[in-house]
Amino acid sequence: LLWGRAGAPPSPTQPHGIRLEGDLTLGGLFPVHARGPAGIPCGAVKKEKGIHRLEAMLYALDRVNGDPRVLPNLTLGARILDTCSRDTYALEQALSFVRSLLPPEGGEGRCPDGSAPRRPPPERLVGVIGASASSVSIMVANVLRLFA
């Protein structure tokens, strides 16, 4: 599990988040941190409204994956991102779900031996849980709908 440091601005390639591998991936957008001061997206950790929701999703995934009768021969993974209690930051985070589906910038490139690089298959994101505010959820849904 990887989670960015509070107060440190995450880079576009390493947003505040957690990734669990699985056959199918559920996205999650939760306000794990409070809004940061000007220029810094994330502030203090929000225990009740952020961490508890994150833990609830992880618990549900453990329960589903731990019962072979629920999804036989499949495991659910997760990509959970922090919204830092900002609507604009939540939208940026949601765009990282889309970026994982796009080809890399600059084309495919070549390996030193001239062969094409082997890339992992794209993530099979099947849905996104969150955000906690309806206005943010509507914005995120409108963007993600464009990419099915």
C-alpha cells in the first residue's frame, strides 16, 4: 500500500492513494485529508469522514475476496485516491483513472534490443465509489462517463 505524505504535493504520476491488485478494480475517492493551506492541496488527516470510509471499502473488499462463493475465480482490487476535501483536486484525481487507459506520451518507444516494450494490461476499472459530496460525485461521473 502506498499513501502520500500529508502536506506534500503529490505528483501527477503518484497521487495520494492506495492500489490493490485484482482481476477487476474498483476506484475510490475519499476525503482522507482536509483541505490544505493555499498552494498545498492536502492538510491534516480526517479520521471519521476520511479514514473510516477508506477502511470500510478495504473491509468490504476483504470480505468479498475472502468468500469464494461471492465472485468465484475473480478478485476485486482497488485504486483509492484522496480528494483532500477539494472538488477541483477530486476531479484531478479522477482523471488519473482515465490516464491509466491512455497510451504513454511520446508513443510506445523501443527497448535497447529493438523490441516493443511489454506493458501490463490496462486496469479493468469497473466503477468508482465516492466522492463524499454529491456535487463532486456529479462532476466526476460526468468526466468518467466520457471514457465509459
